[in-house]
Amino acid sequence: MKKNINKISLSGLVGSGKSTIGKQLAQILNYEFISVGNFSRKIAREKYGMNINEFQKYCEEIPHIDIEIDNHFAKYCSQNSDLIIDYRLAYYFIPDCFHVFLRVSEEVAHKRLKNAKDAQRNQEFDNQKNMYEVMKKRNEDMRNRFLKTYQTDFTDESHYHLVIDTDHLNPNQICDLILKKFGNL
């Protein structure tokens, strides 16, 4: 890996802390935080009138939408620097980047989602009877969609420069681990 890398990507399952950690890292490093999830949510809401769960199901049926989103997002990431990127496929699309996978157990992810302060994310699960099952299905659907579309598994930890088990760490500790490794490139 080159010493002049000025991008960090964060990947992981739903509830792993990608957004929380990404925003905190962006603030510390004075980088821009961007999220393919936020980008997709905006398209889902504005163009299709759907929430993210509905939109992901729709993308399964019409895969070219996913490909367009990925290409647009990856192009932006490749053409810019000083970025913290919340993007499960960054390792696949953005080579000049320090790639981090945030590992989380289903139990901890569920707890984090229940306690989330982000109203938009809570809304995604509002009318669901079992948030745990919805979260699990979303993870499986994403993994399967990426396998089908790109023949790559974002949960394969060998794609990443750093893997952190986040279950027993707070955001400050996670950021410290990332910054220490990122600073030693």
C-alpha cells in the first residue's frame, strides 16, 4: 500500500458502526464523510418513493440500478481525496484506499439499531415486527446481490487491510485503532 493514501473505507454488516465511526474519523482528520447508503437512500426516496429496504428489493429485480449507483459513487470516490467512505464494495471499486472491515455480532448490531439516534435509520425498521430478522435479511440480501452482480463477497475479511471486532469497543477506541494503522502506512 502506498504511503500517500488519503482515503479510508469502512465496510461491515448493518449495525457495525460504519456511519458513526466514519463521521468521527472525518471530523478528526478533517476529511469528507460520504456514504453509499445515504446516496442510495436519497435516490430511493426522491426518484422511486421507496425506503431503503424496498429499494434494495427493487434493485434485486433490476440489477442495473445497483450498477449505476456503484459506478457513480466509485467514480466520485476515485476522483476525490481526503475521504472517509462508508461503502461495502470500496475494496472492489477503489484501489487507492485503506480498507477497514468492522465486525459485529448480530446481538450487538440489533442493540445498536434499537438505540440509534438517527431517525432515518430507525424509520427503516419502524413498521417491522422483528428488527432482528429484518437486519439479518438485509445483510444476507446485500451479500447475495453483490455475489450475483460482481462475484465478490464483501464479508470475506481477506479484502481488507484492517479488521476490527467492534462488539466491546467504543467509537473512540475503534477510531484510535484505525488511525494508528492508517498513520503507519
